[in-house]
Amino acid sequence: MHAFIAPLAFVLERLFGYPQRLVAAIGHPVMWFGALIDYCDQRLNRPYRNRRRNGIFTLAVLVLAALVPSLVVVAITRSLPLGWLIEALLATPFLAQKELGRAVDAVAEALGTSLESARKAVGEIVGRDTAELDEAGVSRAAVETLAESSCDGVVAPLFWLILFGLPGIVVYKAVNTADSMIGHRTPRYADFGWASARTDDWLNWLPARLTAVLITAACFFVPAMSPDAAWATARRDAEKHDSPNAGWPEAAMAGALGVTLGGPRAYQGEVVDLPAFGSGRHDLTRNDIRRALWLYRVLLNVTLAATLAIALLRFAGGF
């Protein structure tokens, strides 16, 4: 029955997410990773030290802190009659499908109230400056985040859960958290976060492309969305992104919706000219966020179906 850990975890997290009571009581595993990364950052990331070496050390400590406890848990749970149920439950905090959908939906809801509240809502899920965004800018930021996070919040952790069980998803999320915190191309983190950024690129290489495939497949079940356009845009535009991975889901989403994503944006007052994905409308609206969320929910259904099919094949094959 261990073959069904991934689909069960996927269903449980989609239905219940991670309870806020647990966040208040013990925090979230990503918060624990963040605390360890911040501790190492404050003590090891200093100008007079070898920042790249210390960054590699930080990543190694983080991976061991994630891997060893998860291997111990698996050794215990897999000796129990219903241990696979426990393993599935413990894997749910490392998926983010419910929270991602809720956060993006909150932006759409806020746009129905006021632009200011929408700017605040989208500011909670993106790193760019949001104070001057118009409705199109807010909508574009929300859709871009939904597309990119469909990979590193859903498809990628599920992928590593299927391959390696609980240790796979825990280690992936630890590395992904490190990349989000220290994997930046800034003077402070270019060397210290180098190992985390490169490792995250490797771990997301195949999942990012799978996400584009899944977005394309979901288009078959959503009226007025073209799978041909989604895949053609991904193939044409994905490589424009500085990241070897982030462009794939974003370009596929742009093609599916018939819009243009990406383009210039501001970070801490500095405008960065980023590439555009897609060749459709630039003036996105609240309705485009709703359409993207519709596609996202169908994407989750397609992903669940594929995960369940893999589980059935593994169960039938006895592995």
C-alpha cells in the first residue's frame, strides 16, 4: 500500500491544507527550515569568510537536517501495519496546492473591492513592488505566481514524493526554501546562495517541464483554452527566462490563457526588464485570474489522475 502514499497525501492536502492551529502551536516545516537557513546566514555569510564554501556547508547541514529525521520516521512507519497512512499525512505540509489557490483567489476577491486591497493581497505572494500596480499589473502578478508556484509548490514536491517517499519531498522542500531565501544574484548571496540555487535548478528541471505538460493537458478539459497554444508558447518562450525552469509553466499558462505574462517589473524601486511570455493581451483583469484558477484546479485533477495511475501500476507490479 506504500504506492498510494503520494495520491493520498495529495488528496488530504487539497482538502484540508495545513491547519492554522498547528501553525500557531508549532509553526510550519518550511518555517523550521527558514529558521535554520537564517541562523547560518547570519553567522556564516560575512565578507571576510569564504562565502561559497560556507554556502555549500549551509546547504549540506540543511539537507542532513531534513533527510535524517525523515529517514528515521520512514523506518518506523514502514514497520507499522498502517504506517503508510502516517507517512502520507506527514507529507502533506510539503505540498501547497490548497494555500496557493486560496492566496491567488484572495487577490481576485480583493480586486472586486478596491485596487489598494488587491495590491496588498498580491504583495503577500510576490517579491516585486506592488504599490504602483494597476489592475492589469496586479492580475498579471497573481497569474504569474500561480503558474510558477504550480511547479515548486505542487508538481515538484509531488514528483519527489512519488520517487523517494517522505525523504524525497522533505529534502526537496528544504532546498527550495533555501533557494527562495538565499539563492539570489545579489552581492550578499551570489556566492553564499550559489549551491542552493544550483541544486534547486537541478531538482526542478524535470518537474518544471512536467508542469508545462500538465497545463497543456488541462487545457483539453477547459473550454476556450488551447492546448496547442499552451505547448507552442512553452516551447517558444520558456528559454527566454533567466531561470532554466521558471519559464516553462509561466509560458504554458500564458499560451493557455491567450495573454502575455512577464515583462518589466520593479524590485525595491529598481525596474528590471524581464522577457515576455506569450503574444496575447497585456491588459489582464480580475477575470483572467479566475480563468487561471479554473485551469489550475483542472491541472490538480489531471495531476491526481496521473499520480493515482502511477500508484496503481506500482501496486500491481509489487514495488
